[in-house]
Amino acid sequence: MQNNYSLPPFKMKVIEPIHLISKEDRIKKLKEAGYNPFQLRSDDVFIDLLTDSGTGAMSHFQWGALMIGDESYAGSSSFFRLEKVVKEITGYRYIIPAHQGRGAEQVVIPLLVKHPGMVFISNIHFDTTRAHVEMAGARAIDSVCKECFDIHQYYPFKGNFDLELLEKIIQKYHKENVAGIIMTITNNSAGGQPVSLENMKAVAKIAKNNNIPLLIDGARYAENSYFIKLREEAYKNKSVREIALETFDLADIFLMSSKKDGLVNIGGLIAIKNDVAFFQQCQTRIVPMEGFPTYGGLAGRDMDALAVGLNEALEEEYLQYRLDEVRFLGDLLRDAGVPIQYPAGGHAIFVDCKEMCPNIPYDQFPAQAVCNELYLEGGIRAVEIGSLLLGRDPDTMENIKADAEFMRLTIPRRTYTQEHLRYVAMCVIKVFERRSAIKGVKFVYESPILRHFTAKFEPVE
Ligand code: F0G
């Protein structure tokens, strides 16, 4: 294992106790939760790797900023502080806060759907983005590069678009029917894999030639920018801020779940490069959906914490440590032979449970079964990103088979230490060693939409 992981550029000031409940209690709690980690209480979880969304730790500068939050309904000074920071980072003219990423999506996406039969194209749509596309009456089509699912093969930008396929999709549906192209950076569902600037520039050219609006779904744009600095020769001497600016310059609209690279527990953003008419349409919609345009569902203090967090997330010392902590966990697992999406992504390690448990059929959800084993092993909560998440085909009602059955070990920002991650690796390796004994799960209860949150299961005998 390489030993060049950078140290955390911070120390602890406030701590939150965590406890590992007994094995007997874990067995009982998982059963009560219907073998679905989403249904566990956090008190029964020792290390929570369900998501990196809103689960990070704020700095003392952010906690300090909370105190200057201006809770005025309209024209809050907190908004103007946030607006200034977002304008500096993106170079965009119009900024509207939202309560989180999906709040931004519900405002923007329907405005782009002009008639029936439209499609959005993304490298891979995140689930809520896909849901908003579909709720707006359009179709969500993915065009990710072929290297993406070749998990053992190193490729520096596995989040990239397949450019040929993108052009084919545009031709197939005709450019007038493409409501938007969405660049998801980093590409969450592919394993937090980055997208190169070269690839994004090519996508932007295609969008421009076809007169299609270009959006950035940039929940993890800072991690993506740092990957570019590390891996794209032409950018190695540029600062992360310069790379981010260049990225934003390609697109028309930026949507952000600020719960990731905003380093806050709640928040979202809509930023529009220069289309004032579109901005006004968003302002009109945001009022009934999220709130007045200068707070968009956030408290004044949330906006101040975000203004500070956005700048902290672009500090290169922090980003180096951030990518290193994820790589550290990935290296421990790879060295033990656990199949993971390689190289490590920016926010999570994705374990390939199809390869790990080839005996479990896709509709008995191998990754869900492995997540359950990991909880029993060490009180660790991970999340399934596979066929359970995908749901059923609306026409045939069959379970859709995912390209990959991943267990995502998602690392909250500035929250866990290397000791915690070593423990996680040890538990995953123990589960891996007894993989042939792991059984799939079957539904006891299944909700018609977003089933993974509320489903109840029992182990298959
Ligand atoms: N876009 C991406 C790429 C995301 O990863 C998420 C959320 C959203 C949009 C929606 O943002 O949660 O603030 O409404 N991802 C979280 C996750 C939930 O666990 O990956 P939100």
C-alpha cells in the first residue's frame, strides 16, 4: 500500500460520541428495520457511511458565521454575502438559494421542458435529477463512457461522457427535443468519478452547435476540479479556483446540492450565467416552491455558513486530504482483494457486489445483502446503489437490472479519522472473506416509488 496520504489540515474542537451496540442488538435492530439500513435509527449505527450529504463537520469559521445570520424575510444581508461568494466562484450573474439540490431541480428542470416528448441527457443522472426530469414529463437518458463500468481498469476520468453516443442520442431524438444536457460532476452514480475538462469542453461544443442548454449538476464540483488538477496535464499548474471557473464558463446553469462541496448540513443553489429572462422565471417559481428569492428555503444563518463553506471546500490542502482519505480506504480494500471501482472516487468507495457475490441474483439485491452483513459485522451503515435503487420497469413491472451492483461506502467530509476508516476496511474484509455464505433478500413490503427508502425485506433461505 502506498503511504503518501496527507494529514487532515484541522484538529478537533467539538466531538460527537458514537457507540457500537452489541452483536445481539445489531441482529435485533436490523431485523426490526426490515433488513433495510435506511430504516435503522442512527443511534444504532456506529459508523455512518450512508451518505456524504449534509453529514460533514463545519469549521469554527462556519459556526462563527452562523451568529451573523440575518433572518430578514427579504433582502437579507446573509444572501448578499452568499451571492458575492457564488459569483466569484462561478463567474455567473444570477444566484438563487434553494433548500437543497432537489429544491433547485424542482424549480429549474420543468422550465426547460417546453413540450411533450423531450429528453435530458447526462453522463449519469443522479436519482432526484432523474425523478424531476420524469415528473416534468421528459425522459432521462445517460451517456457515460464505456470505461466507467470496467471497474478494475485504471482510467483517470471514468465519469466522462461518451461523446459519440451523446451525438447519436441528439440525432435520434432531434435537437429541438433535447431539453438540456446535464454534466454531473463528479459523477456520483459511477463512483464519484471525475469528468475531465477536455470532455466537458467537447460536451459544451456539442451543446452549443445544437443550441441545447447546458447544465452543471455540481454537488461535488470542487472535488472534480481537484481531480482535474491532479490528472489532466494541461491543468496541473492551474489553481482549483481557475479550473472551477473554467468549468462553469462552459455551461449556462449551475445546480448544486451544497450539502456536499458547500460543507454545510443543509443548502442548495441555482446559478444562471447571464440569461435574465430565465432567471426571472426561476425567481417566479422559487417563491411558491422554496421561498422568497433571497432565502429560497434557507435560514439566513444557513446562507452565511454556506458562504464560508464554499470557500473552504476550494482550499487545496483540504482537497488533497479529502481525496486521500477516500483513496486510503480504497487502497486497504484493494490490497485485500475486495473488488472496488478503481481508482477511488472523490466521496466514496464503491464495492462491486456482483463480483463479490455472483451466487446472488440481481433481483435478490446482492449489494443490499452485503450492506446488511456489514452492519451486522461492525455497526457500519453503507448504501445500495444497484438494482434495488433502480426500481421496476413501468411497462413490464419487472425489476430493472443495474449495470453494477454497488455497495457505496460514502465518506462524510472532515468527520471520521483514519482509525475509523481502518476499522471500516477490517469489517468489509471480514464480510468479503465469508462472501460465499451471504444470502440475498426478498421483499416483505415494497412501495411503488423510491422503494429503497422504505422497503422491508427478509433474507432468502
Ligand atoms: N445531484 C447529485 C449529483 C447528488 O449527489 C445529489 C444528492 C443531488 C443532486 C440532490 O441533492 O440531496 O441536496 O437534494 N446526493 C445525495 C447522495 C443524497 O447520498 O448521494 P439533495
